[in-house]
Amino acid sequence: MRRIACGFVVAVLLSVGWLACGGSSMPTTPTPTSTTPTVTAVAVTGAAASAGATAQFTATASLSNSTTQNVTSQATWASSSTAVATVSSAGLVSSVAAGDADIRATFQSVAGTLHITVTAPPVTPNVTSVTVTGSAPSSIGGTSQLTATASLSNGSTQNITSQASWQSSDTRVVTVSSSGIVTGIGAGQADVSATYQTVTGSLHLTAAAPTPTPTVTGVSVSGNAPNVGASAQFTATASLSNGTSQNVTSQASWQSSASSIATVSGSGVVTGVAAGDVDITAVYQGFTGRLRIRPLYAEPRLPNRTARGSDFICSLDDIVHPASCINSSFGNATALCVDGARSCSSSNTGTCSTHGGVQCWVCPGAPGTVCP
């Protein structure tokens, strides 16, 4: 046991002595170090504006790790000719005058440059004249649209109706709105002007007096008398103060002087009721037109006649009175009455006495006019 313990102690002492002399039990691994990418180039992009305008330029850095970075706000900006263009710290390029300049952006000691050419600003053409076109309103209270056109120094024209300043020389004749609409106020003459960019054009207008509304001077009625039992359209015509006429049939008030002879509707349709004279009147705006008519019975159809010596036979449809005459033979008493009735009787006594008398006799040799 004493021999084993002594061996252990010797081993420990040897181990401690080796460590004290700088020995190590195992090798160590080196710690890696990170590398920050560096700027390899700077590119400037943008388009120059014409003189008097501005444009935003951009600076982009290319890095050693093959990536890019927008460094517009970090870069230092400069212009090679501030008489042509200036540049702000944020890369905003202001064009000053026509010419060439280099715009430079520097970032981390690396610079990029863009050559630009500034052009002169476009020339705005001047207004050389203003023309106003249109016509006066056709009536008092009426309106019309005027147009203002500007002629420019470059030979072109421009509609400036909505931009011009409008004015009337006499608002008692016409007024004009800001958009060139003219309103007639009264009869007379006035100049309407339009001003644009200190240049004025005008149009002379003549507003006529309003045309008076014509008045009715008379009314006339026209139409043909209908037969008894028939109807006809009558017409009412108004004569006007301007020498014209107007059909007022549907507006007039119609009346018959004797509705037992003829009636008239509100639209001027006259219907014959019986033979006789009657006045048909039409009233319009206090004026009355009148037409006297005489409705008649329709041209009567003569009785059918069959010659048998001096006798004639009245057929059933020809008999009006008396009914007892049907199919009887008669002589000289067969007649056509004034009102269109037919009369058959054995003698001429009382023939057609209630039908206006005898118009003509059917039989030849009768005591009076013989029917044809």
C-alpha cells in the first residue's frame, strides 16, 4: 500500500510541474473577423429640366460585396457650373440658364459625375388680338352665347371664352355673364367686350324691340249646311291684328240659334234636325262670327212607278202616308212632298198637306209640276 500511494503522488507532481512550465492539454481554434464592404463606385442619375425648373437627381453607391445602396441623402453634391445649374445637399438640381454642367456626388471619398445640358425654357406666345363672335338675343329676355378667340404671336388661335373678362357698354340693352352669355334687356345698341391678357376685343349688338302679340280683330264661321239627319264640320277663323289668321275652331264657343233646326257641338260639328233657317255662331276672345244655314232633306227618291195606262203603283218602301195606300192603284194624286215624303191618295185633296205641300206630281198630266 505504501508503494502505490508514493507512485500516485509522483504522478500528480509530474503533471503539475508540466503545466507550470506552460504546457497545454489541447490546441485552441482562432476566432474569425468580419469585413465591412467598401464603396467601389458612385453613379449619378437624373434628367436636367429646362431653365427655370428643377429636377431630383439620385446617387447610387456600388459596394465591394456586389450590392448597391442609395446614398442620395448622404452624398456631397456639387455642380461644375452654378451659372448653368445648382444642386442642393439632397440632390435637387435647379436649372438656371441654357448650357452644360457636371453634377457630382461624393460618398466615402468616391465620386460620380453626370454631364447635363440645360435648355432654354419654352417661349410662351403673346396674345396679339381678341375677336368676339356671336349674335344678339332674338327677344327681350332671351339669351345667346358669345365666343372670344385670342390670336397668338405664333400664328395659332385659342378659345378664351371662359378665361376672358366680359363687359357690356349698356346694361339697359344687354347684360353679359362671366362665361359670355348675353341676355336681352331692352331695345337698343350695345358693345360687348372680352379682355384677355390686357388685350380687348368687342362685338356691336343691336337688340330689337319685342314683337307685340297680335290681337283678334274678328271671327268668321264657314261650313256647308248638312242635310236633315246628317252632320258637317264647321270652322271658326280668327283674323289677327298683324294681318294673319288663326284657326280657333277648338277654342271657340259654339251656339245654334234654333236647336230644333240644327245643333252644334263644342268642336263645331253641326247636325241638321229639320228643314229651316238657323244661325251658327262661334265666339272667341269677345268676337263673334255667325253663319246662316238652311238644312234640307236629302234629295228624295221618287216612288217606283209601273205604267198601266194612267195608273201608277206605289211600292211598299215609297209609302209615307196614308198607310192604307199600300199596293193600291192611283192616278193623278201620287205626289212627292216638299219635305221629301211621298204621298199616295185617290185624289189630290189634302195631298202632302202636312208635309209642306206638293213638290211635284208623279203622274204625267197631273195638275201641277210633273216629277222628272
